[in-house]
Amino acid sequence: MRSRQVVIAGAGVAGLTAALAFARKGLGVRVLERAAALEEVGAGLQLSPNATRILGRLGVLDLVRPSTVRPEAIVLRDAASLKELARVPLGASAELRWQSPYLVAHRADLQHALLAAARQNPLIEISTGATVTGATVDAQAVEVGVEHDGNAVSLEAEMLVAADGVWSHSRRLVGPHERSRFAGELAWRTTIAADGETGRSFTSLGSMQAVTTFLHRGFHMVAYPIRAGTAINLVAFTPGAAIAEQWSGETDADALKRASRGSAPALTALLDQAGPWTVWPLHTVDSARPWTASDRIVLIGDAAHAMTPFAAQGAAMAIEDAYTLADVVASARYAHGLSQWEAARKARIASVARRGRLNHMAWHASGPVALARNLFLGIKSADSLAADMDWLYGWTPPGWSEAEL
């Protein structure tokens, strides 16, 4: 190889995880971020054991863990009665079962930890204000065109990894003008202080030791503590019309009230108190489309397969993508393994997407379907509910041995 440098477009969770994974294999990495500065953005996210075990391997888990919370359970509640419908044990039992913790965090805290680890690694260089403008592939390398601070430059690399999110500008290098699609759902997000009046109102409905999901035919809301328990992340999901193609926007605040009509008065009051809400349109990407081109350009994370968040696996799938891709590229399997990597990742992404669709259908059920759902959940033991997640949370990268867990 003339160059073992990897160029990565995007310095989000996917891109920085990929940078650390490639550097761990001894490859030089250049991360290109379009934004002029790496700012604190995003909201809460859930880091299930399939993600935290990789973060541990990359030296990131110890950096992010002080700002996270390890919930004791995932709890499903009926939004109208506030009755508990099901409880999946987490905490110590999850760590024992899946050999890694289940954590909840603010996305900015995870990104900060990834960035700190990347800046400590001499094999990783991060450039802001840098946009990939094109790529030319030959038999031995890829020439990446970049606009950096108004100047056109060219970088030679072994591979270009597009990790620039759901509205990826690099996706066109793999597929012709492939765009994300609005999923017909809006995410309403806000963060409240745990020690404030609204935070105290929440504790009468949910727990600071759990991920609580309130189920309702018109909406559902997920709530959990973040920032070492000093804040609470709230995110509600409703059907809605498309708004601007950006991470957040403004829409009619009364839409959430209308969707939640029939909820318990205490929950309705919390929705009023917790505002203002930032509205995020949910966009997806067809994961069946190609992720690779000429064995030199690869899409990962939301650039490849953005999905609705109803399985809480967006960040985890990006982390899995990044780690497994670096393993394939750095090994002798690279010559023939990239297509196998893509096929294996697509199969797993499809399974996660199916789980998300099932969750959404169950959480928004009404009438007899809701009664059947509640009956089914009522007869399931906590251990059985946990076992249903073994395929997801218990996943390990190919080649890991029991001794490595």
C-alpha cells in the first residue's frame, strides 16, 4: 500500500469511534468535520452492553462513565393509568448477564469522551471546517478532495469512511443522489433539572433509577436520568408532518398536547411543565442500498442506515459498524472481506430495525390490541423479558473470545 491512512468524514459518534478503532490497529487517521467547531449538541442516548463493551475495548468507557447513569431497569407504564406493565432488569444483573453495563448518557458527554481519547492518540488528526468534495479511486488508494477553510486540497488514503450522519454529503459517492426519507414521526426533546420543580414532578411518575417508557395510542415518551443524575432526558414521539431538513426545528407545541390526550393528569401536567420542547424530524435511510464502492469508500452509522430510534440502538449500531470495519480493513480478510462485512452488518441492522418497528406498534396500540399487549407483558417474567434481548445486548464482535469479555 502506498498509504495506510484512513480518511473519515464526520466527527460524531460513528466517525470518532472509527478513528479510535483504526488507530488501535496501527493505521493513521485523518478525521474531517464540516462544522467549524466541535460543539455540544444532541440529547440523551442509551448505551446498551453491545456498545459499552466496544467502548471499553477502545478506552472510552472509563472516560464517559462518570457522566452517565447505570439504570436499574427498563420500565413500561400505561400513560393513562400510570400502571407498570413490564420491567426489564438492568443494573448489576444486566452487567452480569451481558458482561458489560447498560448506561444512559447525554450524547455530548459521549462525544466529549470519544474526542478526548482521539486527541490523546498520535495516530489521529482532526480537522474542522473541512468538507469532502469528491473522491477518485484507483487500484491502490483513494484520492479524497477536500475543501478546508476555503482551500481545495487532496488527500491520499487507503479508505474513505463516510460517517457524516443521516444527511450525509458523502453518501452520493456510493449511491447516486440517495437521500434520507422523513419517517412520518417527530421527536419532541427536552432536558429538565433533576432538583428543580419539574424534576420533582417527574419522580412522582417515574424513577431516577430507570428508563421509563409511557405507552399511549397517540404518542409514547421515554424518560431517563443523564449527566450523572443531575438532569432528566425526556423524548416524546408523535406522528407529524415533515419540517425543515435539519436536526431540529419549530412546530405547533399544541400537537404534543393533542397526541397525549387521555393521559394521566400528572403526566399531562409534566408535559406542560417540561417545555419548551425542541422538535426533531425522524429521517431514515434505506439500509438495502450499497454501503461500499470500489473497496475504498464505505458508509457507516446513520450515513448507511439511519433508522427510527424505537429500539434505542442508533449509537450502538454506529459503534458496532466502526469497530468491525476497522477489524476487517486491518486484517488479511480485507481483500475479500468488505462485502462479507457489509452483508453481516446489513443482516444485523435489519433485525434491529424489525425490533424497533415491533416496539413502535406495541407502544402505540389501542383497544383490544393494547389489552392483548398488557396481558402478554403481564405473564412474562423479568428474566424472560431480559432473555428476549440476549441476541441484541449480548452481541460481541466476530472473533472475540469468552476471555475477552
